[in-house]
Amino acid sequence: MSGPSSVPPIVEPLGIGIIGCGNIAQRMHLPAWQALSHLVRVVAVADPNAEARERLRQLAGLGEADA
């Protein structure tokens, strides 16, 4: 019987996108994902509100093409 120890380690962090860039994303979701940087990395953000999208893009350290 195989258990959790038989799962191969993740070599590269999984790239994720955050949809919705408001206060909750800025104050809770982004910091939580960044704390798991050994497992995931934020590679894109999306929001119809340009100001919120730009703010989260900057907080995440993404380039303009990633928003």
C-alpha cells in the first residue's frame, strides 16, 4: 500500500492566477499564496477594475503583461 511518502516532490512551483483583485485578494489571498512559494507562484491576476488589478499586480511583483 502506498502512502504520502510515495508521492514525488514537486520540482517546480505550480503557477496560479488570482481572479478578483479587491481588498480580500490583496490582504489575505496574495500573502497566503506567497507564504506557500515553495509550492505555488502567482503568475497572473485578473479583475475588470483596472485600479484593483494594477495594485495586486504590483504587490505580486508581476509585469504588465501578466495582468
